[in-house]
Amino acid sequence: MSALSFELKGKPDQRLDLSPLVPERLKDLKAKDIEALTIGSTRVPLTVGDAFKLKGNDPSEIRFVGTDGRCDKIGAGLKDGTILVEGDVGAYLGAGMKRGKIEVKGNAGVLAGASMAGGSIAVSGDADERAGGILVGETMGMKGGLLAIGGNAGPMVGERMRRGLVIVEGDAGDYAGGRMIAGTILLKRKVGRGAGYGLRRGSMILVEEPKDLLPTFGDCGVMEFDYLRLLEHWLHEAGKNIKLGGRARRLMGDMSVLGKGEMLILA
Amino acid sequence: MADLKLKGVTIVETFAEAFPMVGTRIIITAPSQEWAMIAARTMTGFATSVIACGAEAGIERILSPDETLDGRPGVAVLLFTMDADKLQRQLRNRVGQCVLTSPGSACFAGLEGEKKLKLGASLRFFGDGWQMSKLVGGRRFWRIPVMDGELLCEATTGLTKKAVGGGNLLVLGKTHAAVLAASQRAVKAIDEVEGVITPFPGGIVRSGSKVGSKYKGQIASTNDAYCPTLKAAVKTALPLDVEAVMEIVIDGLTKESIAKAMHAGIHAIAEGGADQGITHITAGNYGGNLGPHHFHLKEIVA
């Protein structure tokens, strides 16, 4: 058995909805049936066979090759298995996924990992706005799991998230952690304006102090956090060597809402 | 009776009778090994016997920083009682009064277990609404604000119903000093065994008890058969030249760990041979009708 792979034949002339291409949906289908699945998003019909060249036969391990920013909803609603993408992806990467693992070697469009409930997503490049954020019609953003962004994140990363961990290795845009209910966001470089806007509970761990702190965050000063040591240890076990140390400056907020959230700025 | 001899020390052909218990393990960490040990010792204080302490507890072993979840020095603690409700109450009270209060401490689960006991899940109320819950790697932790920062405490720890209490060895010898030295050697050897503790002072009991008493309401009383001062008056178990007897009581998470500990203990006691004043190694039982676990010394020593 080798990974079931989908190689994009050429630049598609419409956006693709690739949400049917998840292990759960493909496990009992023959190659011919898979090729007949419709993935178009306009009135012009488009099937998997039209857009992709198929290879391999193990649907628990799916590969996309040569994809671009018009390939939407890859791994959306994923319940198990792994998806590896060699190329960029469009909107809704792994949106609402519950379990499983998605790895993208490229950039992701808007709403990557939006309202995901579990599993893990790793994007090697940048992620556009609202990564780990909230899907239309949902009451909450990310609800669990791990979203790791190797590059920069757009505005409103982790918007309205409830649980889980978002890691941004690069810079984050404006309103990072906006309206967060709970959960953890680890931001390794610069953040834009309005970080933690409307933060109720949850932790934003920042390596660099934001240039523009909201006045509705209150300073508690620098102190020891065993929690950071625990998190560092767990990240290390998960193969991510991120030095957090045990000391941080704690800012509580957003006091304009519940105010039980925190920014931990590493000291 | 052809008793077995080990380096001249008689291994009496008898068995230790032990009882089922429920047990748990927690890991305490702190900024230094010294402070982890202080918290652990405090938590396991006054926990020699369930007869009047409510629990039997002890320090299992020291953990290096790379063995703990937060990368700080730690100590593994075992706690045993006769049923799960009592264990839950003892755990809450002991961690709440002794670990929560100890500077810089944190507290983690040390056992998967068949069932869960609340740890941080009950201590969190100390936070008065300021506590924070964090899920890290699928495990829930509570961060409770305290005067030196935060107590980090895992929400639950595991409980095992397969624990065994009351594994024991009796050391008989010609001088008090010899018996004490041999017993200390045994405790040291047992310390190396995983999953066991010796809950009594320094691991040693000098006042072994029998069930019942001539006095109403006294549930246990001195084990007169092993009291050297009463040899002439009671049905004694001691030869005339035995001056002192000490007992090592062992609680463990499994019956296999008790057997291993008793094995290590017997060999450590007999290490110096009969020349050092140890005459017999025996074990305590109640005729075999009370406890389901019987550890026969003859089998253990092999």
C-alpha cells in the first residue's frame, strides 16, 4: 500500500472544494469512483479526475502534490488519517477537523484550522487571516488540537478560540487572539495592533513585547511560571524545541470583558 | 523442622500475610531537590498505619529533572488506604495542606490507574475563581494563584485497586544494635525497588501488634509473642538469646513489587551473616485466614 496521491494537472480555472478527499470518505471507493467525485465550485462541473492525476491506494494516507491557493477545504472535517500537501493551499485548511494530522509544505489561505476540534495541522509557510479562528455560523473558533504556523500569520489568528494551541513562528497580524474564550497562542515574533482584543480567558504567550498594548490589559509584573516549564517540556516531547524558560511578565485582560485572560511576555 | 539458612541466619518457614489496598502515586516537583523532598516528607508524615493515621504513605524515589513533566527535581510519593473514598479524602487533605503550602511546589499524576482520583480538580477551589485550567498534551492542569506565584497541579491522578499492604519481615537478633543495623540495611535495599514504600519511622516498626486486646475497645495490642521481656510469661516465639525484634512493613502497588522488596530485604538483612548477631528472619501472619496474599519466605528468598 502506498499513499493515495493527488497531483494537480494544471492551474484550475475555478476554486476547488476538496473537502470530499478525506480518508473517511475515500476508504471504500475505487480509483474510478474517486475520480468521479465533484470538486468544482461553479456551474461548470469539475471532477477529481479532471483536475488531478491519481496514484497510490492507501486512503488513510493522502498526498496532494502541486496544489495552489485555489485548493480550498483540504482536510476539512478530517476525522482520522494523515494528509500531506506539497504546495500551497486555499481557504479552510482542516477547518472543523476532529482528529488526524495535516502537514502543508507551503502557504495556507484564510481560516486554516478554523473551528477545528482536535488533531494537528502544521503549515510550513504563512497562514492568511483568521487561522484557528471562527467559521461562519459557529459560536467558537478553534476548540482543540494543535495548529503550528511556520511563517507569518495574518490578522485575527485564533479569533474566538476556546481550547487548543496555536503556534506562530513568524509575525502575527493585527488583533491576534481577538475575542478568545480560552486556549493558548504562542507567538514567537512581532504581533500587530490590538493583540488580545476582547480576550476573556486563555493565554497568549509572547516572546517579544507588543509595540502597541491595549490599555485594557493590566500589568502584574514578572514572576515564575511553572506552567511555561511544563509547556516547554511538552513541546520538546512533541518535537518542537521552543525555549520558554520559567519567567514571564503577566498582563491580565482584556479588562473590558471578563479579564481573566493573560499575556505572558517571556522575561 | 529443617529451616532454611542464609549465611547462618535462619529463615523461618512461614509466610507474610498481606491485604488488598487501594493506592496512588503522585509526583511532587519544586525549585530544588531539597524543597521537593520537604513537601513530600510533610505530605507523607503521620502516615505509618491505617489503624490511626487514615493512610499509609511514603516516598518511593527521587526523580531527576529529566524525569519530571516540568523539568524540575521531583519526588514520587505513594499513598495507600483501604478504600477509594478514604484515599480521595486523604489525598485531598494531604496535598492541600502539605504540597499546596510548600514554596515553589507543583504536583502531577504518577499513575495511569484503572480509575481517577481528583487532585487539582478539588484543589482548584482554593483559587477562588482566579484558577486557570490548561490542557497540555491531552492532560488537564490547574494553575492556582498563591502568594509565591502559582501552584501547577494536574487535575487527576490514577488509582489502583491492585495495591497490597502489610508485606512484612521480622528481624530477630542477639543485640538491639545488630537488629537495628540489619533492619536499616533492609530498608535501604527496599528503597531501590520500584512501586513500594516502608511507611513506618525510617521504614522500621518496633511495636508490632496482634489483633485485639484484653481491654474493651482496644483493637490492636502489643505482639507479646515477640516481646523479649515477656519470654517467661507468654507463649513466646523467641529463643532465649534473642534480645530485640524489629519489623519492616511494606506497601506496594502490586503484589509482585512486594515480593521483590521482601526478597531484597531478606538478602540485605542476612548480608553480614549470623556473626553480626542476627539469628532469624521471619514474617507476621494471622494464620492465613484474614489476608488473601501470602508471601512464603522460602519462595521469596530464592
